Amino acid sequence: MDKLQGIPAPSDSYQPEEWLASTVLACNDASSDPLEGISVALFEGKEIPFTELAKLKAEALFGKEHFAKHGASPGFLTKLLDSAIRLPLQAHPDCEKAASLYNSKYGKTEAWIILDGRNDEVEKPYLLLGFNENLNEELFRREALSGKMSRSLEMFHKYCPALGEVFLINGGLPHAIGPGNFIMEIMEPSDWVVQPERFCWDRELSIAERYGDVEPNKALDVFHFTREPDSINKARLNPLTLDVGKGYSVISLIDRNAVKFFGAMKLKLSGQWSWNSHGTPFAVGVITKGCCEVISEKHSLRLRGGDSIFIPFSCGNTIFRGNAEIIFALPPCL
């Protein structure tokens, strides 16, 4: 992530994520920041919390219909995640469990877009996704409550993803992101997670970080304890070219009409392209390669790799010009 953003002397830290256009507070028991998870927006020359901007300009940002259903929020959450280690085994609640356990209208179905991988790792970057034929729910629960899950690791399908692959992780599907993966994540706007392992590498997790405010054995009901012999192929989404013109191509990565919770598309730019909504009221964009200029009726921005932007409902005629790849995260269908 540091390399993409052009940060001098890139290095790893205990903060491997960047949340984009976020109105979601992080459920991080170890944080001293009361606004952790809330994005910072550059607006009229000043930095302000994105939640504040969303309240000031809700209908201009999101459109009247979206605002009526989702309030002053994009209705989804976008992240960049660059993990140097295997992250803990975990699952997120589906909508039913989110309502019963967290009194939330949002679960946490999410999608992963593989941006890059570290080739200098001892082991190739991998994903753990779905229970295999070794699933033993009683053993999994016993190890989960102890926090040491060495035998449970053998219960997961292991897969080394290719760059550009896209996966849909439905709520309840158990998973873990292995070391060396650089991923763009798009998800329902929540931070609900059950991650029963006691340690994230060398850092011990608190009970609250592992289970939230839910009694541990009950929280484990978030996991769908089902053997999925074809979980990798079931989770993989196939890109679809939407539009090709002189100096650009537009590719659907996640069909928001099919997934419902969010969508995504990629712009490959080698000239000029006009944003005309493509059937979506607004978008969160991340420049993943190259650089470009974004020109609206009143403003222009120069963007390079790692920059992120919000394209509002009220943006009007907006032109992208340059040589770049941009991934747009799109809102849920109304």
C-alpha cells in the first residue's frame, strides 16, 4: 500500500488497512482514537470527517432516493488491505445474525478484488475460504473457545489467487486472508466480526476483539458450519466488459444488480472517458495504476496511484483524462 501511494521508505505496521469514504466506526478495542474508521475528506480546502461532510451534503453526495433508504452514508464500506501476515480465522454475520446478535440492519457480506501479491514471501500469497471435508464443528468450537486453532486450520480450503480475481464472501462464510495479499475490499457498512484466535501474529487479542459484546459460544453461531467442496469457484466472480471506446474500456467486476449490497467496475484509461453514472448514483474510486486528471464543470484534480476520490450524485459532466486504472466501488441497489 505504501508503494502504491508513493510513500518514501515503505514499511509494514500494525495498521494494514485504509478505509475509504467510510462512515463506519471501527470495532477496535485497542484503539485510542474515538473516530477510528471514519474517513477524512478534503472539502473546500479543509480536512473534515467524512461523516460531517455526509450530513452537510447528503442529497448532493448520495441522491435523494439513496438518502431516504440509507441515510447520510454510502450504504457500503470500501477498504484497501495489505497484510504481511495471515490474518485471524473469522466470519462475519449474515443479515439474519446481524439483526439477532447485533441489532443491526447490516450484516457483512464482502468482496475481495486482488490488486497485488508479494512475490518475496516464503509461501505464495493464499486465501483460506470455506470449510472442506475435514470440518468437525465440535473440535472447531472447542479450539475457538481456547483461542488456539491449529487443527482447525486443516478444515479450510486453501487457494493462491491470481491478480485481478474477484471473490464474493457471503455473510457466515468462514475465511482468512493469508500473508502477502494486497486487496481492495467492498462490504456492507459494518465492522461485525467473530475471530476466535487469541493471537494476530504476536499480538494478543482481547475477548472483545475476538467476539465483540456477544457471549463467545453464541457468537460462533455466526459461522456457517457447512462443508463446501467447491467454495472457491462458488465465491469467484467473472468480470464482464461493459463498454469499449477510443482510449478506455469499462469492466464490471461486481454486478450490483445481482449482489444487491454493492457493486464494482474497473476503468482502463489511455485517453479520455466521461463519467455518466453507468446506472449508479455515485461511486468511490481508487487509482490502482498510473495517473490521471479528473475534470468537472468547476474543479479539476490530479490523481496518482493510491489516491481515492468520491464521485457524488451531483457531479454533473465529469471527464477522466490520462493513463490509469481506476476501480470504482458502487452503492447497493435501491
